[in-house]
Amino acid sequence: MKRDLAPVVLTAVVPLALVVSPSIPANTVKEFIAYAKANPGKLSYGSAGNGNVTHLGAFQFVQANGIDAVHVPYKGSSPADIDLVGGQIQFMTDTVNSVMPLVRDKRLKMLAVTTARRMALFPNVPTLAESGMPGFEVGAWQGVMLPANTPKPLIQRLNAEVMKALQTPEVRQKLALHGAEPLGSTPEVYGAYVQKELIRWAAVVKQTGVTLE
């Protein structure tokens, strides 16, 4: 990444949510963990694809809580969500914007979110950190990058314009509609964040055994 791209600004993050099929007799994270442990090897969790953040978030949840469940990768969140509603799979950690309509229609149960603090959109839904996994925080982050040879003054100018836009009510409202939380950063902070995330997730991917084939 360092060779090809220059970080400009970290714009927003879309949190994940731990969601379960309505058929699962659990309404809290604690109840779900107990149910999963009572049914080892019988539960499946979906994802938007191998190595996707929706896979890695669920993998960490499963590993941390000693749950024996099978991963079922899909080609995107939509088919996984459909099967989750239908009960073909039993749970997943999906982006909030993907599951929001299904949760509001009571077609899925949202047990927790992966943000450090509760989301304004779902104030009654606890975080996984509150639910027995202190420090747990996962999200699908978004940012702006330019080609690596972009002049620094242009990077700084674009950063300033994006930072200004992130403070406007219109942009913040549009992000909120998609379950995204506005962030903002300097190019240097964004670059350091990306490197930290690459190291973090490389270790998790190695644990999953996923290979790029």
C-alpha cells in the first residue's frame, strides 16, 4: 500500500452487529453463547466472503467464547442475510447498514454492536464490550486515498475539504442513514491506522486458515 497509495483522510466507519435468526431462543449475548455451547457443531455463521471483515469479526467472537460453529462464506452480505432470515444459518456479524431494515422489521434479532460505545440508532442494543468482551471493537472503515506520487499540498488541501464536509449536518445525516459514524483524521493518522489494521487483521486471517487462492 505504501508504494502505490497515499492516505488522505479516514472518513467513517460502519459498525458490525451480532445478529441471529429469530428461531434462536436467545435475546442477549450471554443467552446466545449458552445456547451455542449447548449445541456444539450444530450452528453455522455466515459472512460476505472468506477473509471479509464480517467473517473475521464473527471468527473472533466464536474463538473468544469457545463456540463450535461452522463458517459459511457467501458472495456478499445480501444472500447471507436472506439465509439468516430463513434459518439456513443461525448467526453472523454483519455491517449495520446491511441488517438495519431486517432488524427493524423484526426479521432478525440484533444482540450487540461492535462499536466502543452504543450506537445512537440502536441505543438499547449493548456493545460486545459490555457483553463480556472488553475492548472488542470492529468496523468496516472507509477513507480517501490518492496515488502515491500525489504532491503533498494537494493531499493536504483535499484533507481539509473532506474534514470540512464531515462536519456538515447534511453529510453526517447521510452517513447516519447508512449506519456509518463520521470520523476524520490527518493523512499521517490515517496512514498509521491503516498499518495498524493491516497487522491486526493479518494475524486474525492467519488464525482462520484462509488462503488467497
